[in-house]
Amino acid sequence: MRTKSDSLPLQAKKSETIGAIAGGIAHDLNNILLTISGYSEMLRDDLPESSASSEKAAMILEAVSKARSLTNHLINLSRQSETVKIPVRVSDVLKETIGFIITSFPDNIKLRCRITEKEAIVSADPVQLFRVFLNLMTNAIRSMEKEGGTLSINLALMEGKLVHKDLNREIYADEYALLTFSDTGKGIEPSISGRIFEPFFTTREEGKGTGLGLSVVRGIVTELEGDIVVSYKKTKGSVFSVYLPVSGEFSETPGEKEKNK
């Protein structure tokens, strides 16, 4: 079954509320991150540069820096600041996100990644793209955390005329960067398939999910004039397909890179 994201006036009002709440939370989180960063820097300075512990401290600081970028973006959104879009190589952000999250991969989950060698350039805020990819990967991992499974990530370039039937728009771009995030988890219940993009909707236990991840993903993808489509089979996993309009030329180098882990 394939589900397209719907645009509902009620969700727009909820999104405004989310922006106000998120801005306040992000400000508080920045204060906490400042403390984590400060102690991590002191710890790194006290350790030999070549030690394993020093490398771990550096990884903490890198994660804090990424978290600050996310919280600052939330603050900007809450202030209704205009997002600055720049030419972004999709593969670079995707690889960065994979590198960021792979250190926390459970042992019972495998990663398969296939990235086209053709250059896909989109006009976007790289932090926004990072949030999209991170949320989709995190959701896939959570759906498999008990039984284990495989997360497959693919990046390909597609002609607009070949995929326009899958999109929620009459006017479409010439080319799209198509990213698919496939998991072998528990799938999506048909009864909730139409609600998964609603703000605050979650199937996780109380205290373990905010229900904001997919809502944020859809909002960002829509802002980029792209689309997100979900394919699923109950108890057999799901596939989230993200279509991003290509804004720059790409090389015609043949072949694909495949990484199995």
C-alpha cells in the first residue's frame, strides 16, 4: 500500500503551535549543550591527544556541534526567520548522517547503502536535509530494535516524467534525487497509515516518542518543493521515498557504490 502525505488546515495550526513550543525547548537545550561542551573540552584537554579517550571526547564535541545546529534551526523557525538555501550535494549530507548515526547502531541491525555516482545537487539548507535523513533513519531503527533487521538506504537520480505519478503535485521538476529508506521492521497498521505525518501522533510508549519526527520531515520536504511517499506491508516493513528536485547539473558517470555493513 502506498500513502501520500495530506495537507490539512488543522495540521498547519498544530505546526504553528509546535514552532512556538520548539523554540522555547531549543533555547533550554542549548544551555544544556553548553555545559556538555564545556566539560567535554576540559576532558579532552586533560587527555593525551593520541589516546582512545581523547578521540571519544572529540566525538562528543562533534555531536554537540551538530545538536547545536539543530536547536538553532528550531529557534530560527520559531522566529519565522527565512531559511537560507544553498546548493547542496545530497550524497555528502547523506553520508554525513550515516556516519553520525552508525556509531549507535544496535548489533542486530545491518545497514545496506547504495549511492549513485551521478552528482545530485539540490537547493536546501544542509541542516534541514540532515534532519530529514536522521529522522527517517531513526524511525527505521526503532521499528527493528526488538527483532533486528536491515536498513537499506538508496540514492538515485530519476527523470521527473518517470516519477510524476507518485508525486502530490501537477508541476514537477525535470530531475529528482530519489532517496529511499527501507526497513524490515513491524510495518504500519492500515488503521493509522493516514495519521503518521500528523504532529504529535506516535505509536511509541508514553515518554519514548514525541510524534514530531515525521511531521518535521514532511514540512521540510514540502518546503523544498519535494514529496514523500510511504509504501508498506503490515508486519513486513516500510519504505519511505523522498523526492527532492535537482537544481544543478550532474555528471553522467556510470555505476553505483554499494556498501554492506
